[in-house]
Amino acid sequence: MIVIVTGGSRGIGRSVVERLHADGLGVVFTHSGSDEEAAQIEERLGSRVRGVRLDVTAEDAPSRLFDLAESLGEVSGLVNNAGVTGRLGPFTALEDDDLRRLVEVNLVAPLRLCREAARRWARLSGRSIVTVSSVAARTGSPGEYVAYAATKAAVETMTTGLAKELAPGVRVNAVSPGTIDTTIHARAGEPDRAWRVAERVPLGRPGKPEEIAEAVAWLLSDKASYVTGAVLEVSGGL
């Protein structure tokens, strides 16, 4: 079986790719980084893992991605992980281009990929979609990531609706991470943000990408066969 993972070359996505590979699944992952980085992941994990440079917002991205995955085997799962936060800071500082990019990457791309999956899996069963959301969907992330938080709230609504519409053949769930110690904070402008926020986390630390990957892998697996429409928080109690 093959699982598609978007944004699979670093952070949570990379951990998801590694975890699914450990479960014996084939994985096709997208990336926006260097081809060399993706090649290193492929070489380390072996022939059942394939990386492809792909802008998930491109018009032909869903069809290209599913065609590639289906050329390697039967596709059983989709993980919508690729996402952007924009620059850390007040909502008023965001430009229109920033807002459009946030919505295109974090909401429109997952919707289009889910639509592609739904069309291809219309007469199949045992399929699963997992979207990576964020605890920001609940907190709103004022002063930092309000627009990002809004897109994550939208994908949770998408999860609820699609779980009901695509049942029983396709289970649709989401994982909602809290503050995870990855490079996403540096790209937003504050490398140490995860540890700053950890002061408010009841468990006293930021999460690890591997801990999110465990939740994703469980939701994809038959062990979660009676779970659909769920948003699983992995937030340390935040």
C-alpha cells in the first residue's frame, strides 16, 4: 500500500514519512526544498519511499501526485501536512500576498487533494485521509498567527464534513499538534518560539515531530477503524 504525504522532507512531515515506512508502507512525499535532501531520505529509507518536488498549489498538483503514487502501487492514504505560517506578528502586518499564500497552501491545496482522493476512491473502501491541523485553530493565536489559525480551523471543518460525506469507504480525521520543536518557528522569524511557548504547556515542553507522527500513523491504521471525523489533539495539554 502507498500513502501520499505532502511536505514530507522536514519537521512533522519527515517524521510521518519515517514512521509510515517503519510500518511497511510505501510513501510518496512532496517537498519544496532541495532535490538532494529528498534523495538522501530516499537513499536512507529505500525503494519504497519516493520524493517529488511539487508545489501543492499548482493546478495539476493533485492529478500529478496521485498518478505518480498509483504508478507505484495501490494508494490507501493521504496525509495533508504541507503548510505555511507566514511571518510571526500582528494581523495588521500581513499583506494581501501573505494572506493569499496562507489560504492557498493551508486550505485550498488540502481541499483539492481531498477531492482528488474522493473521486479516485469513490468505489473503494479502507481508505484514510489525515490532515495536520494546529491547536491554533482553537486558541486563535492572537498577535502571532491569526490568519494561519483561521486556515487550520477551516481544515477541521473540512474534516468533519468529509468524514460524513465520504463514509463508509473513506475515513477522514485530523491531528491537531500543539507547539512542536521544528524549524517552522525559525522560518517564521523566531527560532526559539517553541521553548518560549512551552512555559504555558502543562507538560512543560514543546512536542517532538515523532509524537505527531505516531498519532498520524494510528489514525491511518486499522487500529483506528472506528474513528472518523475526529480531531486528535497532541498538544501537551495546551
